[in-house]
Amino acid sequence: MLRVLVVDDDADLRLSVATALSENHYAVDQAKDGEEGVNRVRAGRYDLVLLDVNMPRMTGLEALKEIKAHDPSIIVIILTAFSNIRDAVEATKEGAYNYLEKPIKAENLVYLVDKALRARHMIRNMTLSAPVFKLPNGTDFIGQSTEMKRIFGVIDKLSRVDTAVLIRGESGTGKELVAQALHFNGPRKDNRFVTINCSAIPETLIESEFFGHEKGAFTGADSRKIGKFQYADGGTLFLDEIGDVSPAMQVKLLRALQEKKFTPIGSNREVEVNVRIVAATNRNLEEMIRKGEFREDLFYRLNVLPIQLPPLRERKNDIEALSRYFIDKFNQQYSKTISGLAPAAMELLQQHSWPGNIRELENVIEHAFVIENSAQLTVASLPDSLAGHAARPGLATRLGLEDEDEELDAAAGAEDAIALPVGGTADLGFTLDFGRLDFQANKEEFERRFLISALKAFKGRINQTALHANIPKKTLLRKLQKYGISARDYN
Ligand SMILES: Nc1ncnc2c1ncn2[C@@H]1O[C@H](COP(=O)(O)OP(=O)(O)OP(=O)(O)O)[C@@H](O)[C@H]1O
Ligand SMILES: [Mg+2]
């Protein structure tokens, strides 16, 4: 049974509220002021609190803050006289779900309580079915797809052990987030998470970066330096881009991993450390092993527990949740209130192959934010690269079942349809590339140049260009998108 607490100094009101809700199968308790209300919330388990604004000892607003601090999932509805409406509005900013104006009508009360609890139920189920790893740097690690939910399950298990983990996946798939999730979800979370980007450090400095050095150990070593292994003691050391470590350094690394100790450069004292190793790479280590570029023994030491992150194109179910997340993020960053993506824009995101994975998606959304002026992100605000991909011929075209240009051919009719304004120029001179006897390629090159010439002639004005070059406007826009041509460049 769902439990409700009514907090009000008016005994009659408490009674009538309690009666109405009990009749609708809620278990109701009462408190006569804010302080008693907060104490009861702390002691018991409530799903919803009805809170008066004006009360002795502790006001409703103060009580609201205490209740939300204790358990943010408790729904709070404010009960208020009309004269205190401003306080009620203030309260909704502090996390109250809504407010009811006194005198309170039983049916309004029951309706609002039902609705609030249903909403909470939905949100709870949603968070269960869309796991999010909250990372301490404020990043949410989103995963809506079956593939990512499985990976979240793996992260959850692996975060509790100390064994090395090797994270693999294409660039931008979230390898670094996995490494952080492993650390911050496990028992080492209060110690350091230290990253070494193995590809970014020059060969001459990498050993010192890993293991540290004594003062004067080599030219330029003018003070003692602690290495990252030691710095990460008790925590996690993330070896990013592990495939880029030189063979010489691989040997030293392997030894440190096996023995859990090492000797800083120029020192005669061994240092023992307790670090968990997480490594990541987007390179094909098996191939590198075959070519003798990566040590097999180091590979096996790191690859005890592998995590393979699928590319975004194989988990398109994540695109919507990720887009929503990035839109929220950039709304805050750019102080905008973009509500979401227009359906056609979402369609383009779904069709794209995302070679740069989530990093590319994040960049695309940010790009759209910078240029979008409406309340939604539209196709027009997406980068040309995306629009070009989207206009790739569908299956029917690829199989030759459909003439992609029916529309254009029908509309264009005769070859002399290009009507140039007086003084306009048509820069159509180009040699067909018969070195590549490819109809499709040559036709596309012709179209591209034709469109550019027409746009130049009509100063980038779409309606004029469509009219005079005798192309249906829809086709013109689609073609411009396909070839990544921006009409604005010609006005
Ligand atoms: N599931 C996700 N939820 C939210 N943000 C994500 C997710 N996956 C990746 N990102 C974001 O995408 C960007 C790229 O992720 P990350 O740096 O972890 O990728 P990577 O696999 O390490 O790439 P690289 O191989 O290029 O280093 C980051 O800004 C990251 O915050
Ligand atoms: Mg990375």
C-alpha cells in the first residue's frame, strides 16, 4: 500500500484529507507541523507528503528542503491558501511536484496524488530499463540498447574485483567512460583514478611517467618525480591507447604488472604498489602480435577480462537517449531551451553510420546547437556530412529497381531548360572522366556542378534557382543536401 503523510497545523483539514485518501486505498499518517513531519519522514517510509506552507516551528519550504535532502524520490505536494501561491511556486522550484489550493476538493486531491505516484512509478521503471552510470565528473554514461545494458552488467561485476580489464572498441565508443565506471563503481572509488595516455607521451619520458625518477637521474631531471603507478596507489591506473606503447616499454610494463613493484629511474629502491590496471585501445592487438609489434605475454596479462564496446551503428537504439542527453547538456552549456529533435532530423541520425561513434554524435548535436535558432533541432541545423549520408540511395536504387532521378528527369524535360538570367554565367565546362567509365559517378559530378552553377547564377536563392533551372524545389533541396552544398555560400 502506498503511504502518504499529511503535514498541516489545521486538524480539520488533516482529517478530511486523510479520509479522502484512505477511501482510495492509501495509508495515511498525520503530522501537526513541519518539524514533526520531517521527523516522521526520517523515521518511516513515505511515498508522498502533502505539506502546508504556513506552519509554526518549521515552515513548509524548510520542511520540503529537509524531506528532499533525506529522500529525493519522495513526492511532495504543497497545500496552500491562495494568498501564499507565490510560496507554492517557489516550492515547485525546490522540488515539490505540484500544489493544491485550499479549500481542498477531495476529487482534485485524489486525482493529483494518483497522477504523481503514477508518474513516479514510470520514472522508476524507466531508470531501471535505461541504466545510467553517474560519474563524479558530472558525465552520465548512457545505455539504452540491449548491448549496452549487458555491458553495464559486466562493468558492475568487474568493478568489484581487482583483475586487469582490457577495454576495446572503435574511437569514440566510450572506452574512457567504461574505465571510469569501473573505478567509481567499485571499492577503490575513494582513491585516485589516474590516466596515462600512452600515445601522447614521448618515448624518452614514458618510463619516468610510469615509474618516476630520482633527482639527477637523467639530463633535465632536476627534481624527484613520482610516477603514475605510485600516484595511483590504492586506486586505478588507466593505460589509455595501450597499443601505442613501444616494445621496450612493454617489457618494463609487463614486469611491473606481474610483480606489482618497480624501481624509479635512478633509484636503487623498489617501490611496491597496489593498483588496479584498466587498459584501452582501438587497435587490433592480435594483428600487432602477429606482426611482432605487441607482446603476447603483456596482451594475456591485460586481456584477462575483456570488454568489447560495440560501435554506435550496431546499437542504434542508443541514439535517441544519447541525443536527449547531449541536448540537455548543451542547453545548460549554451543557456538554450531546445526541446528536442524534429522527426526528420532524428531520422537522419538513425540513418547515419557514425564512423566517429558517440564522440561524433556529441559533435553533431553541438554543431546543431550553435546554428539552430528555433525551438527544435532541425535537418537544416545538422552538418552537411550527415545530410549527404542520409541521401544515399535506398536499397531499391542500389538494386537498380528505381530511377533515382525520375522526378528530376520528368521535371527537366528538355536539355535546354536552363534559363539563365541576363548576364548570368553557366560554368558547366567539365570533362567527363571516362578514365572511370562509371555512369553513376559522372552523373553525380555533373549534377553537383550544375547545381553550383545554378546557385551562383541565382545568388543562392532557392526559389529562383528552382524556378529558372526547372528543378522541383523539393528535389533541389534534396540534391543540395546530398552533395553537401550550402546555398548560403552563394548569396
Ligand atoms: N554511453 C555514453 N553516454 C554518454 N556519453 C558518452 C557515451 N559514450 C561516449 N560518450 C562521450 O563520447 C565522447 C567519447 O567517449 P570516450 O572518450 O570515452 O571514447 P573512447 O572510446 O575513449 O575514444 P578514443 O578511442 O578516441 O579515445 C566523450 O565525450 C564521452 O563522454
Ligand atoms: Mg579514449
